[in-house]
Amino acid sequence: MLTITNITWLDLLCLTGVGLYLVKQVVIKKNPTPYPPGPRGWPLIGNVLDMPRIKPWLTFTKWGRKYGDITHIEVLGRHIVVLNSVKTAMEMMDSKSTLYSDRPVLPMAGELVGWKDSLPFLPYGDRFRRYRRNFHRVIGSRAAVDVYNEIEEVETHRFLKRVLAKPDQLQEHVRHTAGAVILRITYGYEVKENDDPFIDLANLVTTHGSQATAPGAYMVDILPFLAKVPAWLPGAGFKRLAREWRETLKEMVSAPHELVKDQMVAGIAPMSFTSNLLGSSDVSAEEDNAVKWSSFSLYSGGSETTVSAIYSLFLAMTLYPDVQKKAQAEIDSVVGPDRLPTFADRDSLPYTDALVKEVLRWNVVFPTGFPHCVTEDDIHDGHYIPKGSLVIPNVWFMLNDPRRYANPSQFNPERFLAKDGKEPEMEPRTVCFGFGRRICPGLHLADASMWISTAMSLAVFDISKVVENGIEITPEIEPLPGTASHPKPFKCSIKPRSATALGLIEQDANY
């Protein structure tokens, strides 16, 4: 892997090779207004040494405290703007979405690995809008997602059974269930109970995608021409890695799509997002490709968010037993001991709903969001934002900003409940699913999966710290590297709350 912190001779050669190009870029040009403030860079290379690779949101937060809500750096001629407030992000990416809805070209993930045709990477244009229309028709509202409530409830019940049988494999169960729900909706595919090939493949692909898009992880994202160097050159290991990841991605995009097409020919295809878009008549190769990538975009986006959020829920309940007891008391009073919660109970469980919100705020799934790209020069709040700038929303700070959240480091679902005349604090789903025309189209589905998992799990399980050799083990709050923030694997004790709860888990879970 070629990284900023591990400079090889290839880096130095490349920096020398672009010297003349960079000098040409620094042609005297008077900007209409100053750039936003930010750390001072070096001649030619700019702020390349300032660009963080590990936990970038913390560095961005420091910049925000020092320079304000908009910070500017320049990396080898590329302008990068970091936003550290919800107000600024909304003003730029919502109110001026026609300027701020494009995506930058990411050489590693988009071009070399091959994610460029998936929705998050598409440039703003006709194809992007077509994908969005497809998504909106199927999962674009709470009412549309309600169609899949039975699938969510049954698969979550199966999740409870897996956790009961093997509580030490919680992370695998979370991934399996998230994949089962989204594969059923996307392709009509019902997963195997163990060692499902699509689940295993999809988990690998989404992990690769998160690693490939991590800010600052690959020098090729800063020096795009490195994509053309031979893979055998010392320091070009990123190309060999990308080639391996590309093959895995290609298989995941094509295999379930071809399965649906074969089933349609045989007249046995279940109703699904893919079969719905393909319809009953022949489609062109271009249309087929668009459906294939639309479907994959639905799968990859929906599963990644859900896996991170639900695993974070179990971590939070391990660390905050008092919160767990309050949610369980609410569920017990509304649902009772004789059945599992369903979506019909949601409006009657406000504390449980607030708990879901606090999990999304507490462990932000995408701490730095996904970069937007500016299509035309802009002047915002007196600052010059040149065309082509990358705009990165520091979502982590927005959801930990003491100006919006009292004691943000405290895990407190009650912050989202109106009490004693005090209004709830800012809804985290306002920002954690993105901004403007790039907001996550699967947010309602992810929210539904998160809620039903929370309600069902807390209805039947007590989650607590593991005791080893008489010592209570407190899990570490530490995210794994990558664009998506997944908690570091941790140990916890998961046991049925009672004999009645055990009976509910062991009931049949079928469609």
C-alpha cells in the first residue's frame, strides 16, 4: 500500500515529475475573494503532509476549532474544503445543491477497483437521477418501506435465534441478518442459514469498499497519474490490491443479477427491486447495466449502514446498562411478555426510538460523510470556493458539537425527548445520512432495520459486560479504519431475560 506516511522513491519521482505541472497551476491569478482559512501549506506540495489518514474527523475538528466552520487546504493543486457545522453544510450542500452535488473522481476506489458505476460514485447527471428515481419508487418513503416490514420482522427474529445459539459470534450474525434483509428486497434471494455465498462475498466487497475510500489512504487519490504506473514497480502495491478487489466486486455485482434474470426466464423469479426494474420485456444492454448497478448500490449502501449501527447498539448496551433497563421497561409496559415487538408498536415506544437516534449520533457510521465536488466557482460567506473543490462534511463533529448537544460525549437518549418544556436536541438523521441531492436514498430502510433490531433484541436479551477470571471486561470504544466506522470487535454477554423471553426466541420465524 502506498500511503502518505510511507513515502517511497516512487513518490519522490512522481513529485518531481509533476513539478512543472504544479508550477503551471500556480500561475498568478487573483481570486475574487480569499479562500477559507486553514493550515498553511508548503510550496508546490501544499498541505499534503497535513492531510490526515487515521481518524481524519478528529483532525478536521481541530481545524474547525482553530479556523472556523469552513476550513481550506490545498493538496498538490487540489482544493479541499472541510465543513464543521450543520448550518454551513445545509447552506452549501442543500440550499446550493445545484453547485455542490457532484462527486470527485476517486482513482483508487472508483477507477481502479471499479466502484465508479455505483450510485455513491456517479457524477451528478442523468444517470444519477435515473438511479435515484429507481430507489425512490421502491424505498423512497416510510410508507414504501412498510411493504418490507414482514421481511424485516422475520429476519430479525431469525437473528435472535442465531444470537441465542452462538452469542460469541454477534458480529457475524449482524452481518448475516443485514445481508439477508437487503438481498431479499434487492434480488428476492433468501439466504442460506450458514455459509451463504452471497453474504460472504458481499461482506468482503463492502469491507474493501470502505478501505478503498478511506481519506488519505492511497497516494493515487492525490496523484491520479499513479494509476498508470506498472503494478510491478516497488511502491505500486496498491495496483495489485485494486486488481484483486476489482474481481471480487465484479462477481458481486453480476452474480445475483444474473440469477434474477435466469429466474425470470424460467418464470420463477420472486418479486424484487431487480425483477421490478427489468420488467417483462427485453431491455437494452445499457438499461441492463443500469439496473445491475442500481441493485448493487441498494445492497452495498443498505447493508453497510445497518451493520455498523446495530453492532454499535450492542456495544452501547454493554457500556450503558441503565439506558438498556429504561428501554426494556418501556417495551415491557407497551408490548408485554407474550409477544415480540413489531413495527406497529413503534409510535408507542418513544424512548426506544430515541435510543436508536442516540446510537446513530454516538457512533457516526460515516464520520466524514462522502466528499461532494463543486461544479462551478462559488463565493460562500465571503470565501472563494473554486470549481472542482472537494467538500468534506465533518459529520462526526456535527453530531458531537457542544453548540447543538449538551454533554455530547455522554450517551443519553433522553436528549431526543421533549421534557419539562425543553425541545429535543437536533435529530441526528438530519445529517448522518448525507446532504442535499446526495442524501442516502436508503435511509428509511436503514432506519427501519435499526429500530426493529433494537426493539426485538432488548425485548428478549440482557446485554452486559463479560466477566473473565472474576474480572469484568469493559469493551474499548475504537473504530476500525475505513470510510464506514465499524466498532472494533468486542466481547459482551448476551442472555435471555427470562424463560418467557427464551420461549419467544424459540418460536418459529417464517414468512
